[in-house]
Amino acid sequence: MRHALSAQEALAVIAGNDARPLLVLRECLVCNGTDNALLTPGADNEKTLLLSRWFHCVKLPPDVTSPDHPFHSLFEGKDPEHLFVAAFDGSERVPLESDTSRTALWTAMTTVLTTQYKKDPAVSLKTIAQVLDKLDILDVRMAELISRQNDLLETEGPGSKKLAKVRQDIEETRKELNDLLAQVTKASDLKLKLARAPVPAGAKPGSAQ
């Protein structure tokens, strides 16, 4: 029979062996689309999505507020918040609502990240954003070069003298793209203060995503 876990057990199941801080969101039948408003791609959400890469993000169903739901202890009370960010063990918890401003959300996320990682997320975030802008430019350039290559193959054939230059440009652009991706990977490694989340005895780690 389904029954609610203790808060410690619920967090252990959600976190598993992942020591990243948690971003836990509950779906709401009244506030439909909460997760879409917060985490869908777009200019307004770019910073949110970049910050979320350092969280273990979990979405729970609307009935998590039911007393017998296994994760009910995470959203107890008469009017529980719609989401929260916290360390993997529930400490440093910051409750948030679906209509929370972007600035308040970013502040809460950054505050928790700062307590859980060795490196400053703000510095890495700035680096990644700059690199992503360069990646966008190179993606457009690559698409144009490939289109040019296809046109030359169709109109002048594989023996075209112009084709070799275009292919060289494609290889150089591909190398630039790979170099930038390596920069993103390096900047993304903030170094967790705790490498692995311990699982309390009796709790079975799993995924609630």
C-alpha cells in the first residue's frame, strides 16, 4: 500500500548518489504549466537553464500533496510552495512560487550553488554565456559553408577548385566549435564540495524525475 516516506527518506530516494543540489518542482492542476514557464528554452529563461545544469532537477506529479504520496513530506502544509531549491539533504532550502520573479529565482539558485560548489557559479555562468554566443555565430557559419559545399557539388561537381577551400573552411570551423565546447565543459565543472551523496540506511535511492 502506498504511504508517505519521511522527509529524510524522500530526499534520499530523490537524490540517490547524486550530490548536486536539488531543484524540486511539483506540477499543479491549478497553476498549469508552471514547469514550462520556468524551464522552457527562450531568451528570458536562458540564465535559468544555465543555472539548472548544476542542479539535480526533479518534477513531481500534482498528487504529491496527497497525504499518502511517497514524497508528500516534501510539500506538506495547507498551502505548500510550488518548488524549492536545496542541498541534496534538504538543508539550505529556499521555497519558491510559480510566479516568483526571474531575479528572485536566480538569486535563490545562486545562493544554494555557492554553498554546495567550490567555484563561484557567477564567474562560470558569465564564461559559458559568452562562449554560447560564439557558438551561435559558428553554427550559422557552419550551416552556410555546408550549404555552399552542396551547391558546388551540384553545380560544378566534385572536381570544383572552389570545393577544396570550402571544405578547409568547414574543418577549421568544426575545430573552433570543438574548442568552444571544451571551454563550456571546463567552465561547467564547479567542483562539488561533496562528491557523492550518502544514502541513509534503509532508504533506496532511485529517480523521481
